[in-house]
Amino acid sequence: MRYIAAYATQRRTVVSQSIQRAIDLIRRSAEHPMSLTEAAEMLGVHKSTALRILQTLEGARFVRKTGAGTYVFGSGLIELSELALGSMDLRQFASEHLRLLQRQTGHTVHLAQLTGDEIIYVDKVDSPAFDAVKLPSRIGRAVSIYASAVGKVILAHLSREERDRLLAHVTFERYTDTTFADRESLDAELARVAQRGWALDDGEHDAYVMCIAAPIMDSRGKVIAAVSVTAIEVIANLHQLKEKLPLLLETSELISKELGFTPERPSAPTAS
């Protein structure tokens, strides 16, 4: 029994060492192209041992062998990171922040996520005020991609190619007098949104609904969602909502940090 226990302990140690060696090789390959000799010297093992580990990692596409015979970071880990990002429960990360924002502002708070070609409400914290009854938004419902603050703030932070793809099949409709009902006027508005970092909805889909929204970024710095503060005009006009902008921007930054985003130091926001 003592022999079996000692063997099991030794086996665990060997496995642990192999895993650690693989991790070390992956990290080094991400820094610069790595030769077999360098890999062996870094691990303190014979070249044949280093080669076996590299070949295993190559089979999983965690490293890639170049034409020059060196090893570089592979696509397998990138794919795994994409899967991990996709599986994150945005609502779980955002929930506490959304509810605090609602208490701080007194207005309805929405969380909208870019899902495929649509922007979907994935969470909503109703205001106890009268405007909560009148707001037409529902969790799981798609929001107008061009006639909403959450839609515009997401569009404004996408690449031109991605924006074109999302808008390719959109039929522009003028819902109210303030709707940006054509691509030219929408693009001009999106440029303003991108410059200031947040968007507003001045009754662009429903004339009585006012809204401000800010983007949520993931660890890649890519916009994936938006958070908004919304009210009907008789409760709060657009100027009054803009007074809540610092709280909104703080909330969007906190949620983004929960998702791994590291923001650069921002300039002071303006409410113009």
C-alpha cells in the first residue's frame, strides 16, 4: 500500500510538471518565435522531451510550427478564449450594477446585447415611478438598431465593416420627427456618438421616451452591449436625464471591467 501511495504521488508530480511545462511553452510562444533548442533550455529538459510537448501542443493548435522551424502562438487558444467570452453570462456580471444605477437615478435601466444581427434587451430594472408602466421595452425583445440610444451607441463603436453588415438589410423608417431615417444622417449621428462616447434617444422611436446609453466592452475592447437610463418625458426630459450621465458612464465602465476590459484614462465627458 505504501508503494502504491508513493507511486501515485510521483505520478501526480510528473503530470503536474508536464502541465506546467506546457503552460511555460505556450506563454513563451506568445512572446516571440521559439526554437526547439530554446524550448529545451527554458524547461531544462532534453530536446526530445521538449519536442514531444511541442508536438502535443501543436496537435491541439495551441502552438504552430513556422516554415523557419520555430514555434509561435497557435489559434487554438484564441478559439478557446472566444468560446469563454461567448459563454459569459452578461446579466450575471451586470445585475448588481444595473440595480444600483436604478436606485441612484430613479429611472428605468436597460441592458441590451448585440446578438447576431440584432440588439436584444437582456435585462431591465423598472423604475417604481409611473414611467415604468408606459415603457414598451421587454426582456428578450429586439430594439431598433438605429432609432434607439442602445442601438446607436453599439453601432458607433463597431468597425465600419461590421456596421455595414448590420445595417445592410435595415429598412429605414421615420417613426417620429427626430428619427435618423436615412443612412447619411445616421452616420453623422454615429460619428458624434463615437466622439463623445455615449448616445441619446430624443424620442426617436417613441416620441414620449427619452434615453441615454453607454457602451459595454469585453476584454478585447470590443463593444458587446449597452446600458441605458430611460424615462418618459413627463417624468424626466432629456436635459434631466443627461444629469445622470456620470452615473451611467461609471456603471458601463464597471460592467466592462467585470468582463475583463481595461479602459484607457478617459477624458471628462460632456453633456452637449
